[in-house]
Amino acid sequence: AWQETLHPSEIELGLARIATVFHHLHPQPELPPVITVAGTNGKGSSVAMLDAIYRAAGYKVGKYTSPHIFRYNERICIDGEAVTDELLCEAFERIEQARGDTSLTYFEFGTLAALDIFLQHELEVIILEVGLGGRLDAVNIIDADVSLITAISKDHTQWLGNDVSTIAKEKAGIMRSNKPVVSSGYSETETLNQCAAETGAVFYQAGNDFTVNKQDNDTWHWQYQQQLRSALPIPALYGEHQLTNAAGVLMVIELLSQHLPVSQQAIRQGLMMVKLPGRFQIITGDPVCIFDVAHNIDALNQLAKQLQDYSCKGRTLAVLGMLADKDSQAALVEISQRIDEWFIAQLPTALTALAEDLDTVLKSIDSKIYSHVCESLSWAFAQAQQAANHGDCIVVFGSFYTVAE
């Protein structure tokens, strides 16, 4: 809360201030191999798979992600464990001493804390998730050994641009000369390829340089040139799109294999053990509850497909809260066809979309939509539970804030 008061705006894209403070903290940092992950959708899943596989292979892994769901500490993990309050506060103190008169945003403070903590431990690989965009994101002060760009779509348009090609160029800012970059998505490949050529990065594209083939409901195989990894287990994260994310992850692992060799067994174990809260996370019971942080058009369309594939026995009830900067009109069209009853509330943040406005958007999509405007998310969830009959499902989505609450 104190960090949030230090800078006039919540977000200020740019690397000069954070780079200066990092140089004061660590003038000549010696980092192990670094993987930086950018993209609109699939970043969190890809980071989780990389972390799970490298830990299964016996490596000591540092992982930085955002946002968190339950506790701030989740953002910085060492060997799968969130760092302690003590480690965080010690890092914050060092950053406070090093920053002098330089103002930092909340996210920049967190990024510096992650890097500072990672440098206090003898790690063998560091995985950094970009917060917003890529080119001007705080994470980009570090030169990645391999960059991974996941699926790209329209989100954060006020910061990154109004069209997907412009957004892709911002994501491509994590590329480095003579370093490999992997694209696991299938959109804006031409733009990313062009950015790689201009940067001098070595570009690897899904479906072109490496391929995925699903063999049956339980296994798939991945191929790059003569390297074939066959009979791989389906990732423990739900949804067909996770194979796309996993394929990009395996390409990253292949590119780092000289420094960090990984056995087939470690890949199998990592894919089977990977966990990530809030990504089509199913809590069994009656009703079944599904939690998903999907909040932009592509993610919500994917969620709609997953709901169709999941085939709830009864009705599907939705608990919805979104941020005001999302294009809710476009994002909710597809999923509106999968929901039988809506419970809508505002998020516990000043940036929330009003529940009444979301209700109006839904009614403009389909005047027959059955919905309730609720005073809070917890009340909306309680109302959905009360309305649910035997065999019904409740799906909670629209924002990290919604799932966290």
C-alpha cells in the first residue's frame, strides 16, 4: 500500500528509472540462464510449465509472475515456494536505500525485489513473466537468453495500441540480437518474424519450426527437426490450447538444452504435475465451481469453448466482475451463449466496471439474458450457490480480482 503512494500513476512504461536503481543495487549482476515470457494469453500457463519441468529435472528455479491471487508473495517463487515476508521486506529495504530520489511504481518495486532476491540465491534458471507489453515493461531491463511470446490479442489497448499488429511489436520488445525467440501463438507471426529480423534475433515459429501432433486423448508428440519427443502426457492444465503453450515451452527447453539438459522423464513429470490456480480450475462438489481469470476477448472465447467441451450436466451459472478498461461488449458475445443465469458485481478496485453497465452490455447482446446485479462479488457467489440445483455448474470469471475474491 505504501509503494502505491510513491508514484503519481499506477503504471508508467519505461526502463530508465528502474534500470538506474537496479544498477545501483547490482552494478555487475551475474545471472544464470534467463527466460522471459510475454504475450496476451498463455503467459502464466507457459511459465508454470517451464517451472514445473525444470524443477522436475532437478534445477533450482526462480519464477516471477503477476498478478497474484491470494498473497503478494506468490509473485516471487524459488523452487516452487513463495518467498517469505522477511525476504521480501529485506529486498524492499535494499531497494529503498538504492533508489534515492527515483520514484518507482508498485510493479517496478516488485520486479526489482524479485531480481534482488534471485541474486541472493544460487539459482540455475530464472523465468520472468512480463507484466504489460514487453518493450517498456520493467522485466525488460534483463537480457533474456531465450524469449517466449505466447498468443497475442487485443488487451491493454490504452497502453499498447489499438490493433493486434501494434501490440505484437510491443511484445517483440523482449527480443535480443543473436538470441532465440520462440512464438507459440499463431497470430501476428509475420509481424513477429519481421521484428526478429530487425532485432537480429533467431525466430522459431509454432507450426513451422516445431510441431505438435495429438495422438489420442492421453498423449501427444512434439517435433523440432530430427528431435522427436513422443508419447507425452496431456498437460495437467485444462484445455486443448495448453498443447500450444506446452509446444512453445518444449522449444524453449530445447534451445537451452546445452546449458540445461532435460530428460524425457522430467518433461513428462513436469507436464503431469503442473498447477496454476484460476485457469479453468475445477472445484468438485454440487454445484461444481470453475474459476478462470479470463478477461479479454480471446481468453473469454477460449473459456466459452472449454465450457462447451466440459458439458455441465445441468445449467451453467456465471459470477462476473470485470475492469472498466476491457471491451466487455466484444468479449462477452461468445460466452453469453454458454450461460443460463448471471450474477454480476463490481470488483474491489477503483478500476472496476459498474455492475449495472455490465448488465446493460449483456442485455444489448441478448435481451433475453437472465441476470442479477449484486452488491458484491461474495454476495454474487452466495446468490449463485443458492440458485444452483443438483448438477449445475458455477463459473467465476472476468478478472484476476474476481477469482481472487
